[in-house]
Amino acid sequence: MTRPVTDLQRKVAPFTVKAPFEPSGDQPQAIEEIVRRIDADEPAVVLLGATGTGKSATTAWIVERLQRPALVMAPNKTLAAQLATEFKELLPDNAVEYFVSYY
């Protein structure tokens, strides 16, 4: 029997977003809805939005709220590098890793 992720306690720095802005527009509602769905063990949750609407920041605030690590996947190397840079800026006290597979 495996333990649910919710039983695990973080023994490192908590996920903390450091940004010069707060969630705005549709972001607070999106954060609440996605956190609720993840807490309800929904198997897949997707955040959709146009370019420049704050999806990366919204995702960082979701990670902060849940205090759970996340795997973020991108369709190409350029976007993956951009996302890694944004998450490193938003979560400067936490590990953000960047990996590109050539297979």
C-alpha cells in the first residue's frame, strides 16, 4: 500500500512565490478551481489561456497553495527554456530544473 501524496511533509523550504504583483483578473478564480480539482484527486487538470495571460504565474501560485512539486511539460525547447526562466524568477528559493529530451 502506498501513502497518498497528501501525507508527505516537506522537509525543505516551502514553495513561495516572490512576485511584484498579485493574482488578478481571472487568475484568482482559476487558482481556486484548479486547487479544488487537484485536492479532489481529479486525474487531469488543464490550464488554457492565450499568450501573455499569466498562465506561468498562475501555475506558480497553484504550486505555492498546494505545497506540492509539479512537472511542467512544453512542446518545444524554446518554450521549455522560457518556462524554466519564469519559474526560477517566481520561485527563487525553490529548485527549478530544466530538462530537454532529444529522443
